Amino acid sequence: MTDSRKTDLIKAALSPHGRPWLAVVGQVPATFLANAAWADSAAAAIGMTVASGLLTAATWWGAAGTHPARRIHATITTGAATAYLTVATFADPLGEAELSVLAIGGATLAASWNIRKVMRGNPDAVAGGKSATDAETGLLAKSIGQAKLALRGEPKVEPNKVTAPYKITAPGELTNDEISRRLQHIATELGISPNAIRIRADADDASHGEFVFVPKDMLVDGAAWPGLSSMGGSITEPIQIGIYEDGAIEQLWFPADPAAGRNATHFGAFGMNGSAKSTGMTFAIMEVLSRDDAIVWAADPAKGMQTFGPLLPYLDWVEMTEAGGNAMIDALTHVITARANELGRHGFKNWTREAFEKLAMPYMVVWIEEAARFFRNGTEMEGLVMEARSAGISVIVSLQRPSATSMPTDVREQLGGVICFGVKGSTTADMALPDDVREAGARPEAWENRKPGYNYLVAPGVDDDRYASPARTWTPVPDATITATLAQAPQTPAGPTTTNAAGAAYANRTIHTAGAPLTSAAITTTSDGEDVLMGSYDDIELADSELAHIDADQDIPPAASTWSFGQKPQVEKDDSQEKAVARLLAYLEELRGDQRETVGPKDFAPYGKGSTTGRSRAWVSEQLGILADAGMHLAETDQPGVYRLLYPVMSEAA
């Protein structure tokens, strides 16, 4: 029992908590022996003083790689201990004053080291249940697999945001790309949303980067639309569409600004049903319409009235059918050439405010909603997006999923800006956003359509650090508010260059006036390419004169023929399809006479009644595809919607 107690006392004395106290007690015999040996030696006094200073300095130097607080604590302790040893040696080691200083000062220093030890080892002593060291080790070990990272500085703590700089401590074994792929694990470890954590890699040092943590979603409540940012201003000013998670304004630019190193930009707007993609883009279009040097052309063959309703009177040209949209796209081919030539003649490399004032040529934004329908039916936009920017035209291509089957890759490559709302799955997110933005932590698939208006904005002029930062467009406003606001906006004409180049399609466009917009009626395209207004009778008012010839008491005439279920109705043979195909083949023969090498749907414009075939663009695209499959008149090329014109040789009759 006695031996066991003695062993316990020895272990306690030699434990990390007992060592500081042993050092204090050890000062008494040390000073007594030093006094006995050197009390009368001036050289010894000088030597011990110098040694004390050197030892204190060595402590500061040797602790350079430790935490600053530990370095300071160790240096003060060494300085105090060596100073007491020197003074007590040449005074009175057992004097009352000396022993009092040792008891009070030594006990204080020893206790401070005990407290430091307890705080470092006690998991309840730090908020969150872990010490700084344990938290760092636990986070990296569990999320990365093993601790190959270390913090390279104190985290920067802001309201609802923590930025923690890191360094890779195992070069060659870990990269920033691998870290980005583990963000989901880190988010799980911290118990936060996957969208609440991202990384910013150091552009100059591949072993450095920053974790950015935003624990609370500050966009949940959204932000009320503050009104137009620059009524009557210029399109060269930023377009404001919402807010970022830290409250900063989400903004973008359309025209080029050589001074800022920014090119004119086309945008891809991507997002699944219910992600509020169209609503969000409406705010951008309202901003454009409020500027005195810009106009908007828009097409939506699927939800025209739902998308454009309150904007109709203020859009310079709007089409709500596929045939109308194709006519607009075809006209743009001529508009681009005419505008580019006119700008070049006057020495303008890009559209500028000066070009507008001198040439009466406003900047154009072309908004194509549900663009996938156009692409599926053979509409060609590659040339449009490749050439439009230099002519002062930005195109917004809006669709749900920017896959190769929904949009040609050549078009997608020309979209310098992306506004990505919630999407369905990581595959779609990979298509919509650049690789580096995805690697930095952008996760639109986490929202899907559960958080309408949430988006990531990637565009020239936007700070790179913002690319992976979630934003949300303004809270939707009533149609009446939009109409009333835009009624105060300037009505800018398209100008002679654009008007003349757009031709008859533009001149014959539908003009929507304020106060008389369509309501629930919709426009659809028949199989013959005609545009027909469809809607309930409540939506259509007829003049009394149009009803005067109708006799309400007149009997309904008998049917010309009857049929019953199970029997095929008897109808006359319709040979209009055969005639349309014949006209198409005849036109191909004309193109052969002109020695044409390729042909596409655009060569048959305009469409509908009175055109080359009398049919819609969709019909022409389908027939060209059938002929290409047959391999007699046409052959496929590498370009979607473009076919090689074949020259078949008829064999002579025997």
C-alpha cells in the first residue's frame, strides 16, 4: 500500500500538470548552490545576466512555428525564471522578499501552464465541443480521409461567414480538385448545407486556398424589388437582378467595355420547371427596357403570354409562335450584317453609346425562351451567336437543360455568361456551369425547384469570387406593377439600319399597345404554317355588325355523311402533302442550277402560305431530314440543320 502511494506521488509530480510546480520548487536549491559558489564573483554575475537574456531570446526564436499565444507564454516564463535565478543568486536565496516573490510569481506561472493544459485537452472548453486543434484534425481526418491539410492563418470571422485559409501539407498526394469533390463530406461533418461551403483556390499557388463557410441561408426570405436601377440611363450601366447571400447586389452587363476589359456577352439561362427562370430573366429585361439606348426582341413559342404578358407593349418585336420566332431569327441574320457594316464604316469596333447617338442604332437584346424547341426543329443559331456581339446584339438563350440534344455545342460555347437556376441532377449542373465553378462548390442541383429564384451568375464583369456564391433574383412583383413602371420608360425606336435590314417580317410584326394586351388567348401554328388565335369566347369581342347575318332560330343543316365508332370516316384524299413535297424538290433543283453545295431550312424562308412550299419551318426541317435519310437528294453534314446537296444522275432508259 505504501509503495503504491509512493508510486502515485512520483507519477503525479512528473506529470505535465506537476512539472511547472517542480520547476518553481527547484529554484530554491538552485539559487542557494549558485550563491554559495559565485556570490562574490562579478564575472559570474555578468555571465548569468547575459545567459538569462540569451536563453529568453532563444525561447522566442525556437517557438516561431507554434501558436502566437503559446510563443508569448513560453518566452515570459523563461524570462521570469532566469531573472529570478540571477537576482536571488547574488542577493539572499533564502531571504523573505526573495521567497515571497518566488511563491507568488512562481505559483502564478505554474498555474497558468496548468490552465493552458486543461483548456487544450478539455473538449467542453471550446464552443462547439472541440478545441481548435481537435476541430481542425477531426474535420480534415474525417472529410479528406487523412489530415493532408492545415490552416495557414487565423480564420476570418464575419457575420454568418467564416473564411479559413488552408495549405496542402502533402504535396503530390492532394489537390484542390480533390478537396472540391469532398465538400459534401465536409458539409456533413459540420452539419451544414452543401451550398453553405465552397473553396477558393489560390491562382498563384496550387497548394493554397480558402474554405468559405456560410452556415445560415440569408436568401430564404428573398429581397423585395427596389425598382429599376437606372430609369432613362444607358445600357452600359449594370443590370441589377437580385442579391447575393451577403446582401451585395447581383448585377451583370451586356455591352462591351474595352476600358474594363469586358467583352459584349451572350447569356445562357438554365433552370428546370418551377425554378423561376423566366421570372428572374424578366427583371433583367425590365432593366434593359428602362434604358434609353436599348431595345428588346423576344420569342417564346411555348408560354408566350405567361412569359411576356406585362412586357408586350414595350418589346420592340415579340413572337409567340415557332413560325414567328423563326422569321425573327432569319431577319437577325440580315440585321447583324447591316449593323456590323454600318458600325465599321464609322470606325466602331464595338457598339458604344457614341454609336447610338451618332447612328441612331440602339443596343439589342434578343431573348429566346424555350429555345430547345427551335433547336429540335432545325433552327440554326450558330451564326447568330458567333457574329451578333460585334454588331451590338446580345442573345439570351433560355432553356431547361443545355444538353447536346437540346442545344448545339457550338451555340453553348458562344455563351460567355450563364445564369443557372435550380436544375435536376448533377449531370445537368455540369453542363450548365464551368468546371472551375463546380469545383469551387456551386451546387444548383441541391435546389432543384424548391428554392425559386436561387441562381449562380457567371459572366464578364462579375468578380470571379462571386461565381460560386448563391444569389436570388428579386421577389416577384404583380404584372400591374411591371406595366405601370415600364410605362414611364423611354420608347426607343430600332433605328433605320435595323429596321431596313429586318425587312417585311419586322414591318408586318404584331404591335401590342399599352392598355390592350391579350389576356388568356394564345396563338398557335397550324400544320399549314398559319398562325391562329385560340381562346375562349369571353376573350374575343365581336362587333354587332359581324353578328347581324346570323339567324338564331335557323335549323342546323343535316350532316353530309355519318359514321359510327368502329368505322373509319370517309374523307376525300388530300394531295396537298404530295404537292408540297413536289414544290420542295423543285426548289432543290433550282439550287442545283445555282451550283449550291449545301442547303438548310433557312433557304426556304419565309414560311407559311405563299412561300416556296406553303408549309411551316418545322415541316421543311422534317422533310429535309427524310430526304437526307434516303440519301438521294441530300446527305448529312457535321453541322446540325445543314445538308449537302446531291446531284443525282438519272440512268438512261434501255
